[in-house]
Amino acid sequence: MDPSSEPALRRLHDHYLSMPPVASMQLQIAGYDGDRLRLRAPLAAHVNDKGCAFGGSLASLMTLAGWGLVSLHVEAAALDAEVYVADSQIRYLAPLFADLEVEAALAPEWNWPDFAATLRERGRARVGLVARARLPDGGVATEMTGRYVAIARR
């Protein structure tokens, strides 16, 4: 992780923990390189009746990773805005019998400078992201595409 991003990551982690449903997920920020945000949570807190990761937990963790990534970019652009998930689509590809680790990144057709410029000019902007939960062998267990919206605070 870039040491300069550590204060922002601490604020993000504290914000996650301020939400009781999120705090119960036992999530941790596993990495951030400016382009991708990784979150991790223990399987034991998210296991379903089949012994694998609960689909709702995977969906929540991927949604939170996307939300966190957009929030970090809003802060890095020195903007003050609320971030919301607008819509998402999830594909469950394989059961995950290990700790949950998800990564969110910008979708290929979007870019952060345009997002920030639009938010600055119009007071709201949207951006598309892709999040994936990985299997221990590197394959994809679950994939989410989503759009997030940032609305400037007044």
C-alpha cells in the first residue's frame, strides 16, 4: 500500500465500522494501490448451510469494496460528496470455501479524471466498477458489475 493513502484508509475503515451491519462482517482492508481496493472477511463469519461463503455476504463485500473505492477517489480529488450504489449485477460462478477476499476496480470504459471533473462541474457524477471474489487458486467465485453515484454535499 502507498503510505500516503494510509490516513484515508484508516478513515474508510473507521467509517465501515460505524455501520453496525458492516462491523459484524469483520471486514479488513487488505490492500489499496490507487486503482484497486481489496477487502477481506473470515469465512467463519459468512458461512452458509453448505459450508461455503453466503451469497449475500459476497454481494455485500463487493458492494462495500466499490463504495470504498469511489469514496477514496472522491477524497483524493478534494471533493465532498456522498457516495451511493446505483445498481449492480452479480454472477455467482463457483462456491467459495475459503475466507472472502474481494477486489474492486474501475470498469474499462470509465476513468477517474472525467468522474471528478463531472462531480466538480455538475455536483453529481456516476462511475462503473467491477468487483470480484477470488477462489484460492485465483479463479473467480463471484463477479459484480455496478454503477455508483456521487452527489456533492451542500
